[in-house]
Amino acid sequence: MITSAQLRAARAMLGMDQRMLAELSNLSLPTIQRMETSGGVIRGNVESLMKLVAALDAAGIELIGEGAQSLGGGRGVRVKRRVTSPNSESQQGE
């Protein structure tokens, strides 16, 4: 689902510390710390993993799984493209 390396990379891309991620995902700081120091795929309570992935998704991170199509291959993370409505650009200048 998500590796510890993906988690650290996602947090770095967002400029987010462990405490902030814990708050956004409604998990404890020690849980986030444990997840980040585990080797390989993060193992744990399914509910906690779902909260973590949902928080990263809401923050704009897309997780790239082992079998997902990607130019470079392998696992990774990327920032999702933000979709803006045509009206939002014109309103920003006002």
C-alpha cells in the first residue's frame, strides 16, 4: 500500500513535519514515527493506514504503487495536478 520511503518523501514534498501529519491524519505522533522508521511496506492497523493515505491524498499527494504506470517505474509519490475552474483565474486578479 505505502512504504516508509514514500511516506517520508510525501511529507518532504509537502513541507510537513511529523506532528502536522499526525494531526491531519488523526493519528498519534508515535504512530507516524513508527510508520516512518519501519522498513519497506508499512504494516499496521488497516484503519490507521487508511487515515494516513486519506490525509496525504487530501493534502495533494498521489501514491504510485509498484504496478502502477509511471515513466520511471517502481514505487513513488507525486503532487497531484490541481484543477482550477476557468473563473478562479480571473477572480484571482481582482
